[in-house]
Amino acid sequence: MNPLHDNQTGGDLELRQLTRRFGDLVAVDDVSFTVPGGLLTGFVGGNGAGKTTTMRMLMGVLAPTSGEVLWRGRPVTQLDRRRFGYMPEERGLYPKQPVLDQLVYLGRLRGLSGSAARATVLSHLERLGLAERTKEHVEKLSLGNQQRVQIVAALMGGPQALVLDEPFSGLDPAAVDSMADLLREHTARGVPVLFSSHQLDLVERLCERLVVLGRGKVLATGTPDDLRSQSVLRHRLVLGGDAGWVRDVRGVQVIDLDGPSALLELIDPAAAHGLLAEALTRGDVHQFSPERPTLAQIYREVTQ
């Protein structure tokens, strides 16, 4: 069967109580979450949170101390994993081989014919701005372009799932957009995509689902709106004059203050009426409205 036209493409990846110990260190601690088919799932957490170790266990590169990975509702097999696209933290390119030759070779390992592999590689390189670099050795490319070649390697052969460790690292904005478009084409086929990133604004823009990891544990999961609904509600107050006086209003905590603009947390919801009434006695009120927290704000809340 041609892997580019596999009618079984897609499904859910599920991690159940994955734990990994290195001696006395618990690097991943009872981690459970689902990567639904057809969605981009962002995997975020600080350095040492356990993201890479989790991905290695998911791909079978590292054996879990306990727990399991399921694919389409059953324990994942090595044969399943051969059909997953994986971009590891430590990149796996051959530095002294030409770009086109090694990508075609990797495509053939994924079951493509030589002609199909070549056509797929050239199409992907064109989209990622590397059409003129096919004969260059990988070591001669910039780090950003090496990253693009590694991405193409992960996408070869119509993968049934994608597990990508920092795929956007080092890419310029145009390459990020091209990469995002490629990933969405895979999710449109029902493919589950899990990718880690430290770029929270990028994750917020791209992802339909988020998993936040900290100290080896899952701290939060859900859609961006799910996480926002669990976050502390804040309000933006913008006045005609200086807003410094809001620091003295009871039941109100000032999160940020910049001249006439203040970001507030209402400790006592009833304080909103008194706050607004006081503001109106002092002059113009240009804005008083709830403010949706950013992913960065949510991340700070759940990891504190």
C-alpha cells in the first residue's frame, strides 16, 4: 500500500501514566494525556520539565519505567512507530551527504518508490524555500536551513502521526508559516500532531490543544479556551488621566500599571461597581472590560 494514500491514516495517540526514573530522579511522573487525531497539540514546559523524555518514550527511543502508550485504542507497536514521523531533539541528518540524496533515501526507507520519494522531497523543499539547495551537503547549510531539511525528513511517507521536538526552532517567520501550512495538511488527513516549543505566542496561534508540563507532571491540558476559562479573570481599565489611584481601591489587585492604563484582578467581584463609579468621578473612562489572558500568562499561573 502506498503510504501516501493509506486510508487508515489518523487516529488518537494516548499516553497513560508514563513514568521514567533515572536513579533517584523522577524525570517524568505519571504523565497522561491524549493527542487527538486531526489536531495540532502544543507541548509546553520549561527546560527540564520532561518534554523530550516524554517524546522519547512515546516513540520507543526510551523505555518507560512504568505506563504505556496507546495508538488507536491499543498498545502501540514498533511497526506502528515506523509509520510515525519523528523529529528528535538531537537532529539525525548526515552532514556530508547532499540534501536531496539523503531525503530520497529516507523516503525509500519509509516505503516510497524512488520516483515518489524524489517528487515528494522536491515539493517539500520548494515549499520551504530550499529548492536551490538540493545538491548542497547538509553541513554547508545554515542551522535554520538544516532545521527545514530535518522537518522534511519527518514528513516523508505520509506519516500516521507526527511527534516533533522543537520543530520551529531557528526558523524565520516565512518558514514558520510554511511549516504550519504543511502540518495543517496532515491534520486535515486526521493525523495527530504533537510538537514541543518554547515559543508560547506561536503555540497559542497554531494549536487547537495544549499540554503544559512542569517538573515532570502534567499541570494543565485542554483547548486554549478551556485553559482561559480556568484562569483568573482580569480587567483592563483605561482612563483619560493617570490611573495610579486604583492601587488604593479595596478588593482590587493591580497587575500592571502604565499611566492611564491598568490591568486589574478583582479580588472581590463587587468591587467593580465602586471602581467604575470612582473612575467616572475623576474624568473620562475609555475602557473597562475583561481581558483574555495570553498563553504566557496562563503558563505562569499553572507553573508557579
